[in-house]
Amino acid sequence: MVDITRKIVTHRRAHARATVVASTPDTIRAIVEHTVPKGNVLEFARASAMLAVKHTSNVIPDCHPIPLQHCSVDYRLTDLTIDIDVEVAAIYRTGVEVEAMHGAMIAALTMYDMLKPIDKHLKITDVQLVKKKGGKTSFADTPPVGLMAAVVVSSDSVSSGVKEDSSGKAIKDKLTSHGVEVFHYGIVPDEESIIVKTVLDLCSKGAQLVIITGGTGLSPRDRTPEAVLPILERTLPGVEEAIRSFGQERTPYSMLSRSVAGVIGNTIILALPGSTRGAEESMDAIFPALFHAYPMMLGRQHKRTES
């Protein structure tokens, strides 16, 4: 199965439809009047759809088992057709569109099985995904045009040349993947005064996003939060909570990180862990949703891309 451990948990919904086409109006009339010999077609199909939705991962190898929170099955009947609409919802890391389509398909097959004794020319047509919602595609905020971002590595060992930086480069790659150009990449030692000066200098040069990696742990030289917090005009505790919550689901050591998020003017300042994995997971936890902060700070509405 595809690795979804880096995905965020969101409210996922999907709506699928299958259509059963009868060869005569008598077939539809028999369904409505409950005269089909095998029983109540609509209720049997509804039950089979729900069972199919729940067991999708058992029959489709690459589908993940999903903790489902909702499933509904509705019908629209005409003289010759039955539209089967299945809606599924879950709060999880991957979508539920296959579950919804599987439910619609099995409901249609159940109808076919129950109706074939009275209609030898039934057809199942147009099995399709009508709509889906959730995941990063539904919160795919884009960065402001020309967003100026800076990455600062805070590390004694990297600044002295003893160790090569990897977390800062990982952050740069993540920003690039979201269409953000990094105009500054620098390395500084774990010195509060130098960190403060670097951040304020970058703000004065027009940086709208400054990400510092390193110095958020508990060693004697981990002083990035002590440097950053006093110069922030506003904190973003929800961003900090999202980073730690995302990390805590993957390693219990995340509770020891002192990541910081806040704002100076219209510049977002982030202090993230110095480990490559910690930096990458922190970026996965908050981007691209964090871009929504920029129009909020300017009092504007922001358009989001929804699938």
C-alpha cells in the first residue's frame, strides 16, 4: 500500500453513483410495488452497499482500512432507470472515493441479481465518482505571488563546519515543492543575539516567511525559542500545536520539541526542530494550509483550490 504516514488527518467525503437500466417500466413498477420475487430490492441493495463500503480494503489490495464515520445510500427512480447514490465520510489520512464507488457498484450488482428473473436485459451503466472532498487538495492554499522566504540553520556544529546541514536543505526543498522561492539560506551558531539579529535583518529586507531550524530541544545550547519569543508581536499557538501533534503521532520524543510560531508585522516566523525528520514532518504538518495566514493578516479573502 502507498505510504500515507506523512499525510494530514482531515474530514474526507465522497459521493459515487451507479445506474441500473431496466428494459421495461414493469421492472421499475415491480420494485416500487414490492412484487419482486426475491424481496425488497432497494433495502437489500442499501444493506449490500454499506457492507461493501466497510469491506473495500478486503477486496481491493491497495486500499487502506479506513475508520468510517458515515455512509448513506439514496435512490432516484425513473420509468427505466435507478440511480444509486452512495456517500461516505471519514476523518482520516486518505480519501474514501473508492469506498463510495465500491458501495455503489455492489448495490447495482445486488439489484441486478434480484431483478434478473423478471428482466433479462438489465444493464449497469455509468459507475462514477460524482464528488470528493478532503485532504490537502481541499486546503491547498497557495503562497502569495512573489512570497519571499528565508531559511536559517541554527547550529554550532554546522556553522563551524563540523557537520553538514540537511534539515535546512530539506525545508528549502519543501518550500520549493509548494512554489515558494527561498531568497536567503544561511547558517548561524546557537547564539541568541545572532539569531535575533538575523531574524530582524531578514524582516527588514522584506522576508515574509522566516524558518529557523535547530535549537528547539533541551540541550544547554538550544536557545532558539528564547531568542525568537521576545521579538514576536503575536504567537501562533495553533501552528505549534499542529506541529507537535503531527510529530507525536510518529514518535513520543516530539513532546520534547519547543517549536515556536509567531508573527512580526506581516512576516511569519517559525522555529522548527533541527533533525531532518523533525523538520520535514513539521513542514508536512502545516503546509500548504499555513499560506492561508497571509490574506488573513491583510484582511482579505483567500481562494482555495478544491477537488
